[in-house]
Amino acid sequence: MFGSRGKPGAWGAPGPQGVYVVTARAATVNEIWSRVRTNREVEVVTELHDAGYGSHQFDLRDAGGNLWSVGTYRGT
């Protein structure tokens, strides 16, 4: 669960956050992309693409200003 407000002293300050959602399947990224791109409450920051380091990914900003990255890159 993510929220835009927190109690004083909570783990994070209120406001925009960044999240990276990773999956092993490019098909899952494509499924999420097809749902997201028709949602008028989000702003597409980076279109779906294959990055030079091997990730199939896209980025968006939700109505609360949070940045979401969805892709297949697990890191090293």
C-alpha cells in the first residue's frame, strides 16, 4: 500500500515516491502497459521500450505524483 500522507515520524515523508516493479516475464510488462496507457489519471513518462541493458520497461507518474517504473531488469 502506498499513500500520500503519513503520520509524523512515519518511515517516509509525505509526498511523491518512486517504485520499481520487476517481473521475469516481458508478457506481464505488456499486460500492465496495455491497462496503463488508457488510464487518463496517469502520465506516461517513458513509453514501453527495450532498454540497452536488457530490460523491457516503461515509466509513469500517478495522480499523486509518484513515479512507477515497470520492467524485467532484476539488476546484478
